[in-house]
Amino acid sequence: MPKLSDEQISKAREIDLLEYLLTYEPTNVRQSKGRPNQHEMVEHDSLKISNGKWFRHSTQEGGFSALDFLVKIRGVHFVDAVQSLTSGYVISSYQSKPSQKTKPPPVPPKPFTLPKPNRNNDRVVAYLRGRGIDRDVIKQAVSAGVLYESLKHRCVFVGKDENGKPKFACERGITGDLKKDIAGSSKQYGFILPPNEQNEQNAKGSTVLAVFESPIDTLAHATIHDIGQTGWDGYRLSLGGVSSKALYGFLERNEQISIIQLCLDNDTAGHDATNRIIKELLSDKQHSHIKIKISQPPIGKDYADTLQAIRQNSIERPANRPKEAVF
């Protein structure tokens, strides 16, 4: 059995199931009725795909990639599945070896280009304010160049490299459930809300990092701490799902980080991803010095739900709220 490289395995894990099916089995996938942001398989209609995750209700199995699907559902050997995904040929559970005849022509990668900006951010600001996000938090993200409104009036969340060059972007519709990454985006660079102030003891900034699944949760967390006047001022990073690629990319560029707060969603996928990331960090000697904390949203599925609950209960900047009361 051939030995796989870490790069091969990492590349295979990046391919989500919807992308795989649309490329190699387009007649085996369809959009779920009444759910614009969800797809299902024709072969297994209890298998639902949404936001990079999939779950088969009939067998209570789920995962985050095409690799998980091939191994768990199709029964393909892990090595064969990785080679299939990284080499670009289709593998069937009814074959002991993949057929080279089905190898598709190579698809050139799409160049990364940011969506054209609108002349102002008025609609995006109104949308985010409607979600309970504080105006100062929105202003901070816009000033950092990681949030703007596109010509199509969508929220555009940007991830930059160490030189401030955009490498990643995702769009969020202000009406409906549209969520998508911009073609050519690199998952190593997630949406980051930087600290307001630099740490005087470290020129690179805060040593604390809070990690979320989505940019909205990132902004919601900042708003909650702003409401509570807690003084929390670390980095906030959106993974753009549950992949840990953006986290490791951030840690490579910010070696001063000594505390990580995992603030992923309070659901099965979020719990599984939290446990997986903890195991990955603990098994990596390079990150053995980092202290890991779990900070699940105290109300609802995510921090956006928590913020909405706070807003609905009219908790607005109490003058004497103790700084210890943090989430």
C-alpha cells in the first residue's frame, strides 16, 4: 500500500462533498425543496449537504468533506480515497481499483479577485445593525479593510496575508441565505477582526485568539464584549466553517499567541470540530505552549443567537457591569 504525504491528505480534506458531487456526479445531487442553502443526494436522499457539512439521517453519520463521505458511506479505503481526490479520477465502491478511463481533464485554478465594491456600505451596515452588531464594531472591520459592501449589495468579508494583501473573501447575502467563498480564495487566510490596541509587551499585538465558524459570530462576539464593557481585546478569527486551515495559517504568522478560545457552534458539528482541533493542537509540539479554552455560546447555537437574545432583553451597556462577566 503506497504511503500518503501530509500534503496529499490535507489537499483531499479540503474538497467538500457538494463540490465533489457537482464535478463528478452532477446527476446524483439536487437542491432540497424549500431549503435554498441545502442539497441532498439522489442516491441517498436522507443525506443532506449544507455549509460545507453533510449528514446522513438514516444512518446518523456525518462529516465535513468528500473524503469522509467516500470512506464512511462508499466504503472506500482511506488511501484509495485520498489518491482519487488528489489525482482527479472517480472511484466507485464497486471497484477494487479506480478506472483511469473516467479521469476528467484538469481544471485550471480560478484567479482570486475581490467582488467590486459599492460606492458606500449603507445596506451592509443596516443589515448588520439589524443583526445586533454594534456600529463601532462594524466601523472597526471596515477601517481594517476586512468588510465592505459589494455592487450586488452583499457583505464581503476579507482575509489578508501578513503584508495586508487580500487572499480570501466570502460573501453573505443581506436577504436570503446566500453564503459562499469567492473563487480562488485561500482558506489559510480567514476573516480576522484585529485588536483595538496593541499589546505593549509584544509589538505584534495580543497573545489571545478567539476562534469562530463565521464572520457574523466574530462580529457578534466583539459586540457582546463591547456591551459588557469587559475590556477583552484579543484577535478574533473566522474559520469559514469548521476546517482548521485558517487557524494554522494564523498561528504560523502570529507565533506570539499563547491562549486560544474555541468559540465554535453549540451543535454536533461544532462540538466535533472543537474536539478535533484540540487533539490536533495537543499533538503538535510546535503549539504545545498554547493554552486552550472552550467558550461555547451561552445562549442559542452560536454567538449571533446569543447577541440577539441580549438585544431582545435590552441589555445595553450597564454602567456598573463587572468586567468578570464575560462569555
